[in-house]
Amino acid sequence: MATQIDRTDTDTTPAASFPATPLEAELKALHALQARDDYAAAAAEAAKLLTTTPANRDLLLILAHSQRMLRETDAALAALEQLGRHHPNFSQMFLERGLCHVAQRDAPAAIFHLRTAVTLNPALAMAWKMLDGLYRMTGDMRSADLASRHFAHLASIPAPIVQAKVLFHDGEVAAAEMLIRRFLLESGDHPEGMRLLAQIGALQFVLDDAEALYAGVLAMVPDHHEAREEYVQVLIGLHKFVQAREALEPLLQTFPTNHVYRTHAATIQIGLGDSESVIPAYRAMLSEIGDDAPAAPLRRADLNLWLGHSLKTIGHTSEAIDAYMAATAIRPEFGDAWWSLANLKTYRFTPEAIAIMRARLDDPATAEIDRIHLAFALGKALEDAGDYEASWAAYARGNAMHRAASGYAPEVFEKNTSEQKRVCTPAFFAKRAGWGLDDPSPIFVLGLPRSGSTLIEQILASHSMVEGTQELPDIQRIVHGLQGRELDFDNPRYPAVLGEMDEETVRRFGERYITDTMPNRVMGKPLFIDKMPNNFRHIGLIHLILPNAKIIDARREPMACCFSNLKQLFTRGQEFTYGVDDIARYYKTYVELMNHWDAVLPGRVLRVQHEDVVDDLDSSVRRILDYCGLPFEDACIEFHKTKRSVRTPSSEQVRQPIFRDGLEQWKNFEPWLEPLRKALGPELAPR
């Protein structure tokens, strides 16, 4: 095995292409020294700079690379050990380690570190090249051929794209985007460049741009399987399930046994409202995983989790519990599975299960995402056990961990609220009277999460003329298009842009909403429910484009609503629910905005107080049906008998007769909720 490697054996790239600081200028100079093979000078200068910035990733990598090229392999490995302490997941650290072990003729160690490098960053061409040779030397021809194909693929791509891919996979997304955009502007369309830009868009949740880019890639290279799968994931993220199913079909035809593609197919079916048909698919995949399959335990745990979700959705609770428990048995630290049990709301944990959750929550080896889920699950378990002090501590711990990673900024919603009040005036709506699409089919049930909206949805969906769908993203998608990609907090484009739209544009948005939501209306009933809670922010837009839609505001007593949100871990979004100050501030702004809609659109929104529904179901049901122009049906009173898919945290509760138990659960935590009461203020939370 050769120990001499030329200077092309590194995929290191400066952290920024255009130096903006003295250190970046120093890094550029050090790379220039390496390019001239002056490794002694590069090592000396890097060591000098490290005395003031000892944890700098790029300096440590330059030092280690230079020392290896000087055949000071032990010193290089020592520098990489220091690098690993500060940046344990840096792919190029593992590449350098692998190359050091190549120099030491230690093939097993070299393979291990190089394999780790390409797992973290599949764009490291030199790692694939070295793996090809190492695998051939050790007789693993199958792995060698795979490595050879990866290297050949990267070698066929222009160097700027490969460099941008390296940056992207190492988390330097802004630098990668700058580099790839410049390449595409200068060189024109390239499928791999467009794919990378689409990946960046997907990572940044700019899904519309990512969708267009992937469509362009597949128009150029229809059999690009990796790009096609990523395209399917973007379409799923956009809730474009029909298009996702069409895009996925070529992959299923070519690879009918592939579990990843079959899992996407199941996700699409669930998105289209069919949770029942995927249950046999999940069970079939579970039966197909052999004990020697790669990552078999992890795959089994995930499949059991997804199986449990589908069983829960269609009301097969005992089977869902079995599936969730199977997932926790495989992975005792699997926070999502423990939380899924807690999120049933009706499940009660054993003392043994509580002990396992405590231990895994406190285990530093447990991943952060699992610890967050475990904290919320433990909070629910201890609440049910009557240990309210420990329960609150667990909820607070989960909220703190989630809030620290969320980056939530309450000012954004508050700014939007002030803009809605400024733009959406009585005169604004009077001038546009008669605009929009004359379609009475949507019923919007909105408000805060955990406010009783699922109960209202279940009551309405029990009516023969109403179809319950789910929390549809279509109004949010229209809003995202109106506000544009470049957000200006001081001068936001939306909702001011509403005033720039003419009558035809407004009508087209109404038509687009009805068309885009049609795939969710599988039963073909005259009316359907959109239960996206955050639509309350956009009642002005809804009224403008769909003037005959019904709008129901699900309202709940503030302390009960806010507490219920504080103990709920949401699948995604609702970032305002992970702190006392945040939820109180959001609730107050919500009330302010709803008061505005009442003032400028009097009688337009029906407010349904959750406590009133619980206290007098018959009168509340009749009031809701009268507002929707529907005749009374007994089935709406007996809503718990209605068989339908329910995907919200209240799914099990609405399958039972109405009960009062949940109205004052927050009072068990009153000693720890005084800050919430103060934050809400005496008007919303009087004593």
C-alpha cells in the first residue's frame, strides 16, 4: 500500500470563499502554502494561530494535514484528536484520520475512518478513491465496486459542484449556496448543480423552489433515482400527495422491494386520508427484515412506530399500543415511541416504564431529540400518577430543551397582527365586496391548538353532508407565495400585498384553494373541514378569496388552553408553545387579532367556547349546525360513534362521550403556573 499521497488527497475547502475577517485571510494564506507543498510553513503558522484559537476547526485540519504530508503521522493524529473533541462530526477529520492510517499501513482502521467520513459527507471523492483501493486489497470486491462508482460519479462532476457538495454536507450551507449559484450563473444548467440547490432549498424549507429545481433535474435526467426520491420527499412536504404518488411510481416499478420507496408510498397514502391500507404494508416490511439486514433494529423500531400511528388514526388503540411498545422494546431510548404512548392521552404507564424513561432521559448517550420526547412522555406519565411536582419538572425540562433549539421569535407574529389590523379595515373589505370564489364548501375550524377544535371537527364530520379532512396547509401555502422568499420584517410584503390584488387574482386564489384541497375530499360530500389552527392569522385572506366559507373559532379558557399547550409536544411547528412567556404572549395576540376580525367582519366568525360545548352539548351542536346552514342530525350528538381517521392528539378523546375531566386539569399545577397567570394578565386570567 502506498504511503505517499499527493496533495490531491484532501477535500479541505476554506470556510468562506471571500475572506471577511483577518482569520479568514490567514486561512486563505495557509491553503496557498499547502498548494505550494510548503507544509512545514503551513504547519508552523497553523500551530502559531492555534495558540489564540485552539478550537478552530479549519486550523486544526490544516495542521493535521500538513503534519501528515510531512510524515509526522503521530503528531497529525494528535491534532485530529483535539479536532474531534471540539468538532466530533466533522467529516474531513475522519478523512484525515483514514489517510493517516493508510500511511501507517493499518487497513482496518483506515477503512473504518474513511467509511465514517463518506457516511457523514458522501462528496469526499478522495475518501471513496482510497476505499476502493483498500477494499480491493482486503478482497471485499463488492464494497470496492461501490466505492469505485461513487468516485467515478464525483469525478464526472465539475469541481465547483463537488466543492459545494462538500461544504453542504459539512453544514456550511450559506457558502455552498453562494458557490453553486455562482457556478450555475456562469456555466448554465447542470443537473447535479440544480439538485444541490434544490437540496439547499429543501433544507431551508423553501419547498416551492426546490420542487421547481427537482422538476428541472428530472426533465434533463429522468432516471436520476436519487433526485427523484428527493423530489418525492419535497412533494410530500408540500402536501402534494397526488403529484408525489405519480413521481414515485417509476421508482416503485424499478425497485418494487425497496423499503424506503415503499415507506414513501405509505406516507403518501396517509396524506391522502387512507391510513388503513398502509397497515398491511408496514407489517409486510417488518416481516421482510432479516436479523442480518443493515440497521435491522432501527428499521424495525421505526416501522413499529409508523404502524402504531396508522393504527391509532383509525381507532385500533390496543394494537397501536402493542406496536409502540414493540418499538420501545427494540430501542429503550426511542423517545418518539414513548411519547406516542403518552400522546394517546388514555394510556397509563407502569412503574417499570417510568423507570426506563427516567434512566434514558438522564443518560448522556441518549440523543437530544429522544430526550425531548422522553421528557414530555415522562411528564404525562407522572401527571397521571398524581406526582404533579415531578410532572411539571419533566414538562419544563422538555420545553426548555425544545425552546433552546427552536429560534422562535414572537415579534414576527406580533408584527403580522399589527399589519393585518392596518390593512384589513372595514373600508378595505367594503371596496372588495362580491370578490372571490362563490363556493360555500369549506368550513374552517381554527384557533389555538388544544382548544377543542378536534371535538368541533368530530361533531361536524359526523354530519352526513360534511367531510372531515385534516389540518390542510393550503392557506399557509398561499400566504408563503404572497409574502415571497426574502422576508423583510420591518416592511413585510404580506398582508399589504392583498391591497395590490385585483378581482381576477383574488378569484384565482379561491379557485386554487378549492382545486388543491380536492384530493383530500375522498368522500365527495358537499362541505369539508379545514382544521389548520393557525389559519386564524389569515381570516382576512380567507374572507377575501372565499367569501361564503364558514369560519369557526375554537376558544378555550386561557389558563387551561395555555397549560395544555405547554405539556404538548407537537410533531412540527407551533413553536410558541414551549415557554410560559411565549404561549401567554401568543394567546394575548391571538385574542387581539380575533377581536379585530369581529370588529371589521361582524358576524363572520362563529366563536365556540369549549367549556360551553362540554356543559351543554345539544345547544352547542345546534348552534354550530345552524351557523353552517345544516339540518340537525342525531349523529352529531353521538359524535364518538363516528368511525373516521383522526390524526390530532385528541384522537382518542373524541372517540369517547364528552367528559369534564380535562377542563380543570391545569389546577393540579397551579403552584407552578403563577408566572403564566401573571403573563396573561388579569383580563384573561382573573383569580
